[in-house]
Amino acid sequence: MITKSGAHHRKRTRGFTLTEAMLAVMVLGFAAAGVLLPFVSGAAVRAEGMRRTLGAGLAGDLMEQIVRLPFHDPAGGTSDYSPGPEPGETGPANFDNIDDFHNYAELQGQVKDATGAVFTDPKYANYSRSVTCAYATVPPQPAQTDPAKCNYILVTVQVNYSGKNVATLRRLVSE
């Protein structure tokens, strides 16, 4: 094609150049990432919520197992106010009072149901539980250093998922 000035011009064909196509792909990629990001983070939040819900259930189940026991050791004796199991009490199946659970722990993957059987469902594989018991007083009682004068036991059940705390349950149990 010859113009009035005498220069030759190629007739331009319709379509996108390679640069324009690459720019369009980049813009669409950023837009897709912006749309998908909330869904990905939402799935992570949902998974964390499910772990915490299951952890709270595990804590509640163990707490109920603990508080159904008597406050005092049925055998009585001088070790009645010494937190922890007495000789011969090797686990929850033969614990006979609340403070026997002091320092009780179920390691990761060894969490047990109320009958003492380890949960085999894979969703429990990364959970662990631990218990502490401490004799306590509440106002208006004066603070006591002698556990025999305390009318309460503070029971704390902690549940971890892969080493991270997901649930802690505390209960003050009266005599």
C-alpha cells in the first residue's frame, strides 16, 4: 500500500500481540489468586476449629471421668492429701479418688476412651492429654499450705494437637 507521502505500510492484522497476551494472563492470575485466597484461609480456619472442637470434647470426657470419683481416698490414710496415685494404682481403671489423676498423661496417639482402649480412628492420632490436680481454697477461706485444710481440688485437663494446646478445661471440685 502506498500513501500520499510515498511510504510503504503493512496492513495491520487484527488480534493480540504476544506482549498483550502475557499481560492479560498476569492480570487474570492476580485476580484468580485474590478470589481463591479467602477460600484457602477459610479451609485452614475450619480445620483449626474442628481440632479445637474435638480437643474440647476429649477434655470434657476426661474431666467427667475424673470428677465422678470421690474427693477423698476411700482407703483414707496419711497419703490422702498427697496428689497422685497411691502404690498399686497404675491407671484410670484403678484410680479411686480425684487426686490420683495428678500428673496423669496420655501421649500423642495414645488417647484413650472411658473404657481404657486407645482410640484407633486416625483423627485422634495427633492428640495428647494431661491432668494436674491441686488442693485449693476459695475466699473467704484463708489461704492454706496444709492440703488437709483445703476444701477444694482444682483439676486441669489440657489437650494438645501435635504439641500445640487446643483445649484447657479447669474445674474446682468441692469436698
